Amino acid sequence: MGNFGLLMEGFQVAITPMHIGIMVVGVMLGLIVGVLPGLGAPNGVSLLIPLTFTMDPVSAIILLASMYWGALFGGSTTSILFNIPGEPSSVATTFDGYPMAQKGQTTRALTLAFMSAGIGALVGVVVITLLSTWAAEFALRFGAPEYFSVYFLAFCAFIGMGSSAPLKTIISLLVGLALSTVGMDTITGTLRLTFGVNELMGGVSFLVVVIGLFGIGELLMTVQDGLRFRGVTSRIDLRDVFRTIAELPRYWATLLRSSAIGTWMGITPGGPTAASFMSYGVARQWSRPGEPFGKGRPEGIVAPETADHSAGTCAMLPMLALGVPSSATAAVMMGGLMIWGLTPGPMLFATKPDFVWGLIASMYISNIVAVVLVMATVPMFAALLRIPFAIIGPVIVAICFVGAYTVSSATFDLWLVLLFGVIGYLFSKLNYPLAPLVLAMVLGHKAENAFHQSMILSDGSLGVFWSNPLVGSIMTLALILVLVPQLSRLVSKFRSRGTLRSAQ
Amino acid sequence: MVIKRIHMEILVACLTAIAGVVVAGGSLELGVGWTDSGPDAGYFPFYVGLLLAAAGFANAVWTVIVHRGEAEVFLEQEQAMRLLGFFLPMVAFVAVTLVLGLYVGAALYLFYVAWRQGKYNPLWAAALGISFAVFLFVVFDVLFKVPLLKGPLEAFLKIY
């Protein structure tokens, strides 16, 4: 049990008074950004990264990861209490969470959500513990073509498995890739695509883009529909908490199934949002007859929450082991790692075991910390949403701009935030996915470098991507992921047309 | 006046296509072929731009063909007014910040929105704006030692 020993060493890193303190702070900040509209997990992590520049990387990543867990919990809280998903991944929780809370069972709904989220996250961490060494060893065999193929696979998975129109996902990816090429080229040393604007020489920071897209963009979406916070009571009754915990084992099948879905979607770039929707759909189809879904059925809360959190946790595995994040937040964190001078990927396991295993061990602890904290502080955070928007709105806006300024102390970035705020609004309004854009921005340089090196290896022949079974099978899998859903869509279209005709 | 969704879809698709053309065009100046040391600097962005232009164009054509005549509303007038009411003060905030610094900019912005849109007592709104600026100063300049943009007021008060 090599991993077990490493994990124990990780616990020694993670369990220090300072790190526990950092977890509490991180979870609290996460709850705040999760609860407030306009401050989601990717955006919150982006705002925090500039403040971690001077921190020790282990402490910094524990802070960011704890914030992520906190944001996931905060998102479910507002879904249940206000019918407003604080995070895109907690949309599915509103379907049954809010109705249950409306019936007066607020405590039951919240406890179900938090406990199943905690269980989902723990399953995710266990999977990471078991698989990470293996995944890193596997990735050690990778050369440049293999790396490019893995990035290509990540891009294709977004196109094939995402819920948006494939063309729009492609556009979102390409915009991200194009943005990543702006500024000084690290290989040739030439300035690219700055069009004479000096401020663009350093490139466009993905942190600034995330703050614009997810922060200002989401705020504009919220403002447009006007804010209607019709909250239900947010008092927590301790007796109800224990009664609900006792009720939980009844949903073991849903828990198990949803964790499996979440784990899979977290490791492959499906992401937490797709995982929670899929898990809700599956639970609806497979559950025993009973109360209808959408009216406050317990499985309707358990399923999306478990999958959401296990996917969120598992997204860390490909990020650490391969350097390929599978969710927007993981992408931002990976960007943070690179800013701290760490290279995500298999070598990280060899050179910085204390960092990797400290992080993994901290995930066990901080998720437990998060469940306890969130139960204790829900009424307080719910009160945040009762602050009038004329006050909290400008506060969020100001924090977004302050955060963007701290990235590189450039006033030009403030205009970029405005610009990407408008782009984020238009994109989300027209159902362009935003996560692929962020992923492409973070991976752009690495994908380009890998592509360059592969091209040099092969003297410019694309055949290098099918030159050995490993890279060939990854590339083929990527193409299958893109093509099969489109083909099956075409086939079903023709079929339905055929039946129409035969019916005539 | 309402904006239809199909018009926005086409507009955004065309804008992404234009962005692709701009990227590809900008890369052309860098050289998009091969050198002795491998692909030129413009090679990768050129093809990204080309693909983006093609995808944006295809999306525009697709929208015109498939969704032609659909009447879904993108934005109603009331929504547009709400958006502008939120967006314009934000733009003003950025413009003011560039001149007066982030602290004064944020304080004025909070004050204005709370006073005009939140209908709060101006004194109360001013107190809110100032206390938020002080909070920012304590968190960023003092605790985390990350200095924010300062303007003439800070220079006058000798705060650096």
C-alpha cells in the first residue's frame, strides 16, 4: 500500500493548526462566493490567487481547494432556500430541494444535500487516492504527441459530451485558444497578436477573463431578470438533522450510482454541471415508484448533490496527474499552480510528493470541515442574500474589479473585465459554454508547445499522432467522442423522418 | 422595442467569425509556414483563427437556415433598462477609478448606487461607500500588502 503510506505523510502535512485554520477560512470564503450571485467558484478562486503569491504553495492550494468545496456547498444552499442556484452545478438541486423546503422541511432538505454532498466528495477523494499514483506513472510514458493527444481529447470531450450545441462549444474553445496566443511567444520570442497595443504584450491573463466572464457576466444575467429572493425559513433544527441522517442509508442505491456518475464525469471532462444533471435524470428513471420528482422527493436532492461533489473532487485527479483540468475551477487552480512555479503533471508526484499528498489529505479533512461549518452557519449566509441588491451588487462589482487589478496591477485589465463581462453575458444568454473557453486559455500554451514539438519530431507530418498504439488510441478516442454523438443525432433525425413518412 | 434572439445569434456568430479573421490576419504577418527550427510563430494562431472564422461563419449560416423566422425574444425593453441601469454606473466606476484610484472610485460607486437606485439617505449611502473603501484598504494594503490603485486623494493624504 504505497499510496496509503504517502497519504499518511500527506495527513502530517495537512493536519497542522495553521492548515486547519486555512481550511476554515477557505470554506467560509467559499460559502460566501457560493451564496452570492456573480461570485461563483471559478471566479472566487481567481480573485484569491493574487493574494496567494507570497504563500507557501501547499498552504495556497489548501486555501483554494477549501474555497472550492465551500463554494459547492454554498451553491446548494441558495438552490434550496431561494430557488436560485449559486453555482451552475447546483441547478439540478433546485428541482426537488426548493419544493421540499417550501413544504417546511428546510432542515431535511439541507441535511440531505450536505450529507450526500459530503459522501460524494469522500468517494471522490478515495478514488483520487487509489488512482493518482497509477495515473501519474501512466503519464510518465507520455511524450509530446501523447500530451497533445490528451489535450485534444479534453477539447473533444467538451464538444461531444457537453450540453451545448457542438458548434458553439467549438467556437468557445477556439476563442480561448486564440486568447492564449496573445503576447510574447515563449518558443520564438516574438510578439503575437498585440496589434500595436503595448498593454497586450504580456498576454491576456486568464484570471482577468474568468473574473469578467463568470463574475460580471453572471451579474448581468442576474440583473436582467430582476432579483426576486423569496427565501424560505433558514433555521436549522438539530433533531431534524439527526433524523435525516438516520434516513440517509435508505438512499444507498442512489448514493452509489450518483457517486459513480460523478466520478466518471469528474475524471473525463464532463464536469460537475453535466454530472449533476445526468445523475438527476438517471435517478428519476431508475428510482422506485413513489412521490413524483420535482415535488420535493429526497432522491431528487441526493442524486445531483452526490454527483456534483464527487465530480468536483475528481476533477482534481486529471489536473494533478496529467495537467488536464476537467472543470473551469480546476482549470483556474491549475493556472494558479503554474503561477506558483509548479508544473502540474506526473513529475509533480515525483518532485513534490508533500504538495500532492498534502492536498489530497487536506481534501478528506476540509470536506468534513465544510459539512460541519455549513450546517452551523447556514442561517448567517442565507442572511447575505437578504441584503438589498443596490448594496450587495456594487460591492460584488467592486470586488471583481479589485481582484482583476491585483492580478498584475494593470489598469488596462479593468477594461478587459468590462469587455469580457459583456462577452460572458452574451455567451451565457445564447448558450455558448464558458468552461471550454477557460480550459482552452489555460491549456493553450501547453497544447501549442506539445503540438510544436510533435511537428518537429515528425517534420510536419500529422501522422505522428497515430505513430504508436498509445497516442493513436487516444486520438481515435477523441475523434469518436466528437463524431458519435453527432452521428447518432443524425440517425435519429432520419429515423423520425422515416416514421413520419411511413405514417403518411 | 424588443431584440429578437435570432438577430443576436447571427450577430454574435458573425462577431466570432470576424475575430477569427482578425486572428488569422494578425498571424499572417508573423509567418505561418515552417522555419529551420519548426513551425513559425504564427503557425498555431493562424489555424486557430482560420477554424474560428469557419466555425463562426458556419454557425451564422446554420442559424439562418434552421432557426429562420423564430420569434423568441432576446431582451425586452424593461430588461434592457435594468441592464443599462446596472452597466452604466459600472462603466463610470471604471472611468472614475482610472483618474481617482480604486478606493475613491469604489466609495463613489457604492454611494451613487445606494443613493440613486437603492433610495437610501445620502448620508447613509456615503457612510457605506467610505466604510467599504476603508475595508478594502485594510484587507489589501494593510493585511495582504497588495497595494491597490491610488489617486490624488491618497497622494494628498500621504498614503502610499
